[in-house]
Amino acid sequence: MTGRVDGRTIVVTGAGSGIGAAIARGLAAEGANAVLADLDLPAAERVADRIRADGGQALALGLDVTDRATVRAAVAATVDRFGRLDGWFNNAGMNAPMPFLEITEENFERIMRVNAVGVLIGIQEAAKQFLAQGGGGKVVNTASIAGRTGFPSFAPYSASKAAVISLTQAAARDLAQHGITVNGFAPGVVATPLWTKLDADLAAMGAVDAGFDSMAGDILLGRPAQPEDIVPTALFLASSDSDYITGQIVAIEGGMILV
């Protein structure tokens, strides 16, 4: 049976754990050549080993999404290994909560650098490879419900994810003429290492109303997401099923933020 992304070569940044690892496994299970790019190369290697053990194709690469040279190198290594690039997931991200009136410029700039500038660089370098191949290709960005409604305990993160939404729309407008689609998805509360750290940071701040359990209590479907809940939408956006969709952000949050 042919998978929905059979033979496509797709890079996922931040693929060493959480949502990125789940997406990479899902893509590989549907026939993709999964390239797992992460600042933590050993973590990416562990996920890639699991994919290969399950019979899939996987390549792990070290990558700093804020460093254009390493992003270009990742594109080159991907093409060298698999011959072309068909999709790019800008998934890597970070958060470092602070009380709103205590947010520093350094905190704001560091989060924006990873979450927003990293997405810009990823879109640009992937699109350049798509164009070198003659056009076509898919970019998928990880936004957040925080990009739709700001949270005071992590305002820079909220701002960075709003930037991801705007970059998705701007890139979609620019790249449609080349047959390149740019979409994204906006998770809510997801049980990942990022949320575990965030929960600890918020608790240390005394932000009892913004932790994992508190925010999960607002989900209409009655539970937080698991990384695997993100995979079907990721597969849809990476496959030909979404060829007539661009510039869109798909909410995957169990009915938490209704807009």
C-alpha cells in the first residue's frame, strides 16, 4: 500500500522530542524520507533509529534554526542523501516565561529569535531549494493558540507565535506563484517536554492559573493533547490532500480557543 507521502523527502525541525518526533514518525510511517533536524543531535538520532528499526527511512541532522548557515547545510545534506526536498516543517521552538512587568529585552529577543526568525530562515531556505528544483513544495509551521490570544505569563512566546501566523500568510502570498504552499497548525495544551518545563517555570513564578492542569481544564473535549493528536493534520498538510490550501492555520486544541 502506498503511503500519503510516499517517497517525499521532508525535514522536521525540533524532531528530537515531543511534537516534532511524533510528526517525523508519522511521516516515515506513511512512506516519507524523514529528516530529523534538532539542536540536540543525539535526541534526533534516537528517534531516527526507532524509525529505521520500524522499517522507515530517516536521517538525523544537527541544526540551529537561528543560524542560516546550518539551515543551508541541512538542506544540502538532505538533498545529498535523498536527491531532493519536498517539505519542510518549522517546528522547533522555545519558551521562557516571566511575569509581564518583569519581561526583559533579552528574554523577548531570545524567544523571538528562535520562534520567529528561525521560522523565517526555514521558510526562505526551503523555498530556495524548492525553486532550484523547479517549484512546488510544502512548508508547514508550528504556531500556537498563544498566537491567537496573548498570555501574560509568556507574552514573548505569544508574540512570537503571532509572528509565525503572519509569516505563514506573507510567505503563502509570495510563494503561491511558484506552486509552493505555506500553512501551519496551532496546538493548545500538549503533553510534551516543552510543557513539562513550562509548567515547572510557571509554578516557580507562582502563576497557578496558567499551568498545564489549569489550562487543560478549559478544553471542551476534556483532555490535553498527546503529540500523536497532531500527526493526522501534519500528514494532511504535507500531502497532496492539501494542495489547494495555503496561508491557513489549523487549530488542534480540543476546543480550547474558539475564534
